[in-house]
Amino acid sequence: MNLPVAELHIHLEGTLEPEMIMSLAAKHSIELPYSSIDELRAQYEFSNLQSFLDLFYANMLVLRTREDFHEITMAYLQRAHASGVRHVELFFDPQAHVERGMDLRDVIAGIRDALGEAQDRWGISHKLIACFWRHAPASEALELLRLMIAEKHDIDGIGLDSSELGFPPELFVEVFDLARESGLHVVAHAGEEGPADYIWQALDLLKVERVDHGIRCLDDEKLVQRLVAEQMPLTVCPLSNIRLRAVVTMADHPLPSMLEAGLKVSVHSDDPAYFGGYMDANFASLMETFNFSTGQLAQLARNSFESSFIDETAKRERL
Ligand code: ADE
Ligand code: ZN
């Protein structure tokens, strides 16, 4: 049986499986640069974060309608349910969809409909988090966030993602100030490929409630002490780190040292359609390499719920 967990680091567009890319391209008469699924799959070899993002952004262009967003979200939730996920905090990239002319209301409505159905069907609770691109100007993120707030778009929080190196969190202070003032939750990717300093910035300048990835914190002892003292959640994605070569092999993965240091780490799947699997595959790979004890597994599962934005009563019921 799969461990019951909360999935807190999952990009909706990263659950777009090759089969769905082909079927949506056919549905919308979109010409792809690949003629078969095998040809598409042959592209899934990455040398770093950017090499993955280039393909990820190109593939998500097949998502065109509210129904498409409903379909991809439902397919993910069904898979997540089968792998033990009881609560999900789903990321999506609004700029990607607005850029090609979609109405953000259709994007969010398609996702929300599926989240509601999964709640009724499988009891999976949820939050929805809009991630802003760090490779695009902060002014663009600020403008879009202002619009989303003015038009009361139904999101629970914001995040920060995309190319990390050269795009430090300090560029996005105004965006995060506005989000917090508006009562939104705030998270940010930091310390995936970028240095420990980006994690300091995410904490001190963006005042995040969780750090996505954060594995580079181990380069800085003072930072580790602070993260432990504050029990700041770090959402770690083992298969992603291997496939994007942030870590060489699973045996080199810092998760056991992070647990040992008392960091509040939990396990997540990031972009499972690209990195070799969903929550269950991440745990299977970790178990094969580290053979975690029942106590360690329970700690990881407990951390995932405690790090979530579920309200405190519901949290206690899940633990
Ligand atoms: N967008 C989707 N996956 C990402 C990752 N692993 N890092 C940064 N941005 C992302
Ligand atoms: Zn991510």
C-alpha cells in the first residue's frame, strides 16, 4: 500500500504525458515537431533545468481550452489518488497560458472543476497556487497579480518558478508583498540549481512559508541552523533532482542528511510526466537506495501534511 501523503510541489503542466500531448495536438490541429510518441519521448534527456524548461514550455502549448485543463487535472488526480496522495497543492504557470491568448478564468475554472470532482470522488483536498516566472520581468508578474486580485481569480497562493540562475528572489519583492497583503500564501523555488543565498533571499525578502527544493541549503551551515530552528518546510523532489542533474545519482541525494539534520523535508514529484514518475515512483526509488525505516517514512509523510496549507483542524485529522 502507498504511504498517505500531501503533494505540495507539483506543476500541473508537468503532468502532461506524451500521449495527451499527441491527442490534444490532434484535437486542435497543432503541428508538432515529432511524428510519434517515441520521437517525443526521445527528447526527454535533460542536461540541466533550462534544457527541461525549453521542452516543457513548448509541449504545454497544446493546452488550449477549459476542457483541456479539466482533462489534464483529472488525469493527474486519478494518478495521484492511486499513489497515496490525500491532499494536493497544485502549481500552474498563468503567464504561459495568458501569453498565448487564453482567458485565465477558463484555465482556473477547468482546474477547479476537476479539483472539486476529485474531492467528491476520492476525498482529495486541495489548494491552487499560481507560480510566476522568474525569467520574465517582475513588472509583468506584478501586473498580472494585480489583475488576478482585482478580478478575484480563485487562487490560494503564489509561487515563483522557472530558470533559477541569474534570477534571484530579490527581483520579486513587490510581487510577494502584494500577495501577502492580499491574504495569499507564498512559496518560492530556491536552491534547486541556484545558491544558498537565494534561499536566504526567499526567507528574508519574500517571507515565504515554504521553500521549493532548497537542497542547496546544505552548502551553508548557518542557513541549515535557521531552517531547522524555524522548521521551515522544504519540498524536495528526488527524481527531478536526478533527471535535471542537480544531483548525480540517487545514492548522492541529500535527503537522508537533510532528515538527519532535523530539516522539515517532505517528498514530491515536481513534473512527473518528465522525470520518471509520480509520488509512488519517488518513494520506490528512495526506498531502493536508502531503505528508509518505518519511522523515517512516517516522518516524511507527517512533514508533508504539517507543511501544507490545510487548516489546522483538518491537519490534525489527517495526521
Ligand atoms: N517549472 C516546472 N518545473 C520546474 C522546476 N523543477 N524548477 C523550476 N521551475 C519549474
Ligand atoms: Zn518545481
